[in-house]
Amino acid sequence: MTTPSHVRKFLDISTAHITENTAGMLDDSVHQFLGTAPCIAYPLGDTGWLVYVPSDDSPNTNTLAEFHPDLLTCMEYARQHNCDYIMFDQDGTVIDDLPAYDW
């Protein structure tokens, strides 16, 4: 069954998959573009962020290298699972296939 274009998937994971430095960057960049890449972060209360994940064929995909490596790893994992967004939540799932950071 094909997913309708008006339905989007998101990856629900723990904030442990990003570093404290990246968390600060997300706080600083909420509702803004990061460099020239199409990444927009929205706050989820005090517990995390919803982050847009550009598709593999996005014209700005080559600018993803501008992101922190931990965030880029999560974006690549999300794209592998056909997700358009990542919901980073302090109570989200810790994924064994992704690095985790203690902060």
C-alpha cells in the first residue's frame, strides 16, 4: 500500500542520540534554517524537538555536511526508514543502531 502524499512519517527517538552541543544548536536555531540546508527544528515543550529531514533527492542534500555529525547520522537513519521528520524526545526510544551520548 502506497502512503498518500498528505501523510508523513516521523522517527520517534531519544535525545540521547544527539550531543549536548547539538541540542544547544537546535535550541538556537528553532524555526530557522541552518546554513543553506533545509533543516527546520521546532520545539517540543522542554523535552525535545521536531526536526525536518530532507529527502535524498532534495536539491540541498549536498549541504547536509554542514550539520553536526550526530544529527546527520540520525537524519540518514530517518531517511533509510522513509521518515520526513525526527521527533527527538528525552523519553523517546533509544535505538541500538545509533550512537548514544550521555549528557
